[in-house]
Amino acid sequence: MLTLPRQGGQRKHSQFIISQIFTLIKPSLNLAPGPKAGLISASILRACQGKRDRMEVKGSRSRSRRSWIWNQFFVIEEYAGPEPVLIGRLHTDMDRNDGRTKYVLRGEGAGSVFVIDEKTGNIHVTKPLDREEKDEYRLIATATDRQTDRALEPSSQFIIRVQDINDNPPVFDEGPYSATVPEMANIGTSIIQVTATDADDPTYGNSAKLVYTLVQGQQYFSVDPQTGILRTAVPDMDRETQDQYLVVLQAKDMGGHLGGLSGTTTVTVRLTDVNDNPPRFTQSMWSFSVSELAIPGAEIGRISATDADLGENAKLEYTILEGESGDTFNITGRDQKGRRGRISIFPLPSRSSYSFSVEVLNPIVDPRFLRRGPFKDRASIRVAVLDADEPPRFSRARYHMDVSENCPPACTVGRVSAVDPDTGLTNNIRFSIDPQSDPEALFRITPETGLITTAMELDREREHWHNITVIATQRGYVLICFSLALSDNPSQVSRVLVAIETLDLNDNAPELDRQYNTAMCDSSSIGQVVQVLRAIDRDEGGNDSTVYFSIPPESSAALNFSVRDSASLVLLSQIQPLSRSPSSTLTLYVPLVLRDGTSGLTSTGTVTVSVCPCLKGGREAVCLPQQSTLPSPGLSTAALLAILACVATLLAVSALSLSLRRQKRDSLSPLEEDDVRENIITYDDEGGGEADTAAFDIAALQSAPVMGFGANWVPGMEAARGGPGHGGPSLALRVGEFLRLRLAQVTFDPSQPPYDSVQVYGLEGTGSRAGSLSSLESEGEKDSEKEDWGAGLEEWGPQFQKLAQDMIPPPPPQTLSVLRPPSHPHPPQLFCS
């Protein structure tokens, strides 16, 4: 128990001494959970108690004794003994050891974690405590009188602190780690910093003091024991040799001393690539061959080089060095990294072999590694040109020829020539014209000499240029029937384009540029210009030559008109005035002769001149409007729209009428299958039962058969029908006849309504002769039985006829019971559904 006097000076001094003693002794003891630690703690408390007693005696000499208070206690965490552990004692001077003082404990964990002996004040802990869960408990102690339950002194608060022990190992919260470092990095290059945490108390002892060490990877890496920074330990880590390392780090508490707890984590270190390896050809000498017929850009071979680096550091570029290649060959990278070079040929080879060198290099070089040598390599290339059977070779890549138009057939256009490049001969080549390039067969070519001629006259004004394709086929000897014969080789064929221009000749006379229709007044003066004329010439440059217009002297129009200034039609003599009627007109046709001033070619044309009476006034005379005696063949836009609207309306009405007629015809069809349930007439009224005989009049049904029929009624049906009245057939026969007539009517007369309904009729018969077998009969039924007991005697034979006449009364008139809704207010009818 720790007790101190309440007086200021001695209490503070004694408390300081006790705290210092406990603080100095506890770390040196390095207490661990167990019974031994509890004993030592108890001893310390007892020593403190003795010290308190001595201070109390000394203080009593100068002042009165006062009650005692407590400050704090300590409990070692995770301690679990066989019994509750005593951690301290509460005591007050008011306690006379007579059992009347009662100690009460309240606060955090009171009664559950901590218990107090009410009589002695001893405080025990009942279970192991975890400092990482809760490091202190605040409690309130009170000393009361057991009998009166009155507090002997004010309550005091004290603290129970949980003393830490090293029970938590270090933990790497973010592990495992992954990091990268460039290959060939210098010693001490920082890679990554790892951090571990310890849940123990960092302010007490070394339980949370961590030290970092390497468990695996010491050969290549090092770690700062205090900060946990991982660094490189060697300068020549080569990614091409090993690109990944697994490092195991350990964090140990207690400052790394023996007995401390530890935790480990892993760091995966990957080396990133740097350009520290030069490219190398896979072989120093390459040999290829190419046919002399290879087209420009054709691939003749591939070379390869390697680079141990990655990405941009492994990118390669190829170059052809100066040599015999000139501009004949080209080399390009085959793939994105340039691991393969593609050598292609551009112009046709002119030699039998070529030798040159190629170089491969890295476009991006790291200066730190130039000491390793130049980052490029060379190789030799030899290309052999193979001889091949080449097709004929034209003397030009394109021919341009010309020929005059209107030249008679077989007119010479030009000549093409070709040679066999293998032999240098020309007599083994045949020429032809591709028919697709000359679909009209305007040209011909001599197969042996290549002379091109025309097959018909050409017209420049129709087509100026003609592009034809000439085919040169090499001929060779083939063995046919043990003899050599000269034949075309379809595999040795060459083609060339021949452009033929048609030269112009002045072979077209000038023509009027359009059809001239002009008007003039009958009062026009002599010398007035009637029309300005223009002419065109379809020949090349023909519009630049002078065209002369004239009127033939023998024409009657020459008396009234003339051409002046080579292009103006003028009035030569006065026209006889016309009547002032708007219908008065005069049409004159003026013939013209057009002559080319250069070639002398002539053509004719006509100018139509309409002479009309004119209105005077103003500077210009205006023709009177003419009345047309014939209706105008043209219609205005509004009239056309009105006509179209009328036609559309008529068409719509006709379509609607046809649709209605078709709908009516379809509805009249007796084959129409419709749902009869839509036509059933139902009533919800309740009738009066069988005794209700006054609800309807049977005469309506008796007169039903005399109803009229339609126009399509079959002749003879009405003659077979009996008339109404007592003299006719019985009601049952008449109703049956009525039903048959109705059936015939709806079958043969489709105009009778309803067209698509089902007609249902109900008729009650006369009943059975045997009568009812029930003993429960009404008086009316009994009377009826008495009256009809002898019914049927007339059918027994002639000997019973007299008895039947005497005994059987005349039968009452039959009635027809119609199926109807009960108690309907209207007379019964034949229901049709």
C-alpha cells in the first residue's frame, strides 16, 4: 500500500522519493509477468509503507495527524496468477480497526477488473490486462461508516497504470514491398524505405525500439538499421545476368538485443534496363541472290542483329555504307525494334554481282557506357544477280505519235520497236494492239515490224487523242511432232502505251452559232439593222479566221435585205405597210451563205424575220399584240394545279365508294364467321313462373307465319302455308311450317335482316300421353287428367271409334310456349341471337 501525508511539503517530498525508487528499480529488474514480479512489487509497496510510517512519526511532533490519501498504483500487463493479484491497499486514519470502516471502490473497471476488500482496503486485479488495449484506469475510493453509511472523509481519485511488457512483435504494415533500381547503379543508391511498427510503449524501456537488418540479400544490398532505407551494395548488377532479386528484411525490438521480438518482410527488387549493350550482327557475312527481272522494291534478303537491352535501348537502325551498291539497294527495319533488316532492290540491276557493307547502331546511346566500345556493328553483304529469260524490252517507256485527220485508211502513224534483252535480237518479237484499248479498231499494227497505221479516217473534232496499248510477245522454238516450230511465248510479254494525236485540218465550214428568229416593224426605215449575225468554226483556230455573210442574188429576200459590215443584216427596201389589225403579220425567210475567208469553205443558214404592225410613239416601235384564233396549247400553273386537285378528289371518292361497296358485300356474305355471342339479347327481369298466363298474347305468334317476305322469295312457298284461323291446321303444324318458311327465307333471301345472326325458336309440345307418375299433382292437372283419360281411343281401331267420340271431349286449342325472359314487360317474341 502506498500512503502519503496530506500536508504539502512532506507529502510531495515523500511521493517524489517513492516514485524515484520505483522508477530506478523497475527497469533494472526487467520484470516479466509472473508470481515473482508480484512479490517484488509488494515488497516495494511495503518499503514505501515503512517510509510513510516514519514520516508520520516525525511529523507528529510538530503538527496534528491527518488522514491519508493515495496517488497511483502500477499493474504489470498480461500477468495471470492463480489468484487475484494484490496491487495496493487503501487506509485512512479514521479506521480504528474496529470493523466499522467500509472501503468502497468506484470508477473504470471497479467491481469487474478491480475488487476491494471492504474491511482491509486491499485492492486486487482479477484478470490479465493489456496495455495496448487500455493503459490506465481512473478510480474513486471512499471510506464510509458501515453502520451509518456516512463518508468518513471526502472521496479521492487515484490512477492504476498498466505497466508495459514486451509482448508485441514489430509489424510491416505495407509489406511485402516491390521496388525498382536501374542496373549498373552506383553503390549506395537508395531503393526503398521500409517501416515497421511496434504496439508496445515507446516511452518505457526498449520494447518499441526497432533495429532493421537483412536476413537475405546481404551480398547485393544493405539497409540502414535506424531508418530502414534499402540501398545497393555493389556497382555492377547487370540486368542481362539477373533482373530480379528477393530481399528479406527483419525489424527487431529491444534495440536488437537478445530476447527481443522480431518481424520480417520481403522486398522484390527489379532491375530496370539501361543502354549498356551494343548491337551485334548475328553473322559477319551475308550472301543473297536476286533475279535480273526483280521489280523495284522487291525484297532480296533479310539480315538480323541482336541487342540484349530492352525497349528504346534495343532499337536498331541499319545503314548501307559506301561501296558497289550505289543507289541500287535499300535497307529498312523489319520490325518495330529493328531486330531484322530488309534489303530491297530499287532500279533494275545492271551487273552480275554486288558487294557492300551494312552497319547497325543504337540511335540512343548512354555516355556512361561508351567505355564498353562503340555501340554499332558492321557486316558484309554480297548479292548475285541471276540470269533470267526476260520479256521484250521496248525502246521507249512511252510513245507519242500523231496523224492528220481525214487521212485515208492505212495512213502511217508511227513505229514501235522492241528487243530481246537476252539475245539482242528483234526478229523473234511479234507486235499486237490490245483490243480493249482500241475497241473501235481504228488502228492496225504490222506484227513483224511494229508499224502502226489507221484503219479508217479520223476526225479531230470527234476525238482528239487516242491511247492504245501495244503488246510485244517473244517468240521461241518448241518441239512439235519431233520438229522445231516457232511459236509465241505467252509468259514473255511486254506492254507499252502509245498516245496518238489527231492533227487538225481546215475541213469544216463556218456555221451560224444559233437559229435566228427576229421581228421587225412594217414601218422600219431603210438601212435599219434587223439582226447581228455570228458564226462558229469547229476547226482548231477556225474562230480566228474571217467569215463572210451574203444573201444569194436569186433569192427574193435579196430585194428587201442585205448584209453589211460582214455581220449585220439590214433592211434594203421599204416593206409594204400592213393593216393595223393585231392579226396582221408577215413572215420572211432570209437565206444566208457563210464563207470561210481562209479555206473558202461555205455553208448556208436561214434567218426568220417576222414583220408586224407597230405602235408609234417613243423612240422604238413596238409590235401590236396579236390575237390568236386558236386556243393556247399551254396552261398556267394555277390551272394545272386545279385540274390535278379535281382528279385527286375524284380518285379519292371512287376509292371510298369501292371500299364501302366491298365492305357491304363482305357483310352480306353468308359465309362470314362472326362471334354470335355479340348478338344475343339477354334480360335480367324475373318472370312470374308457370302460373303467369296473362303476361303475353299468344295471338302474336299465331299470326307470325303471315309476315311478308322479301323480293327474292321462292315462288310456291306461300301456297304451302295454311292460313290462320280455326279451320286451318293445328298450332303446332302452323308453327312448324313457320319455322321451315323462316329457314328457307334466311337461306335463299340474303337481303332479309338479320344477315349474320342465329335465329332460335322455342316451342313446347303437347306433352306425353303417359302423364306424370308423381303423386304430387295440382288440382288443375287432376282435372286435365280426368278430361283426357280416354285420349288415344281413336287409335285403337274402328270398334272404339264410337266410344272415343262419346267419352273424349273436343281438345282445347293448343298454345305455344315461347322461350322468353321471365316477367318481361313486353309481349313474347321469337328471339334471334
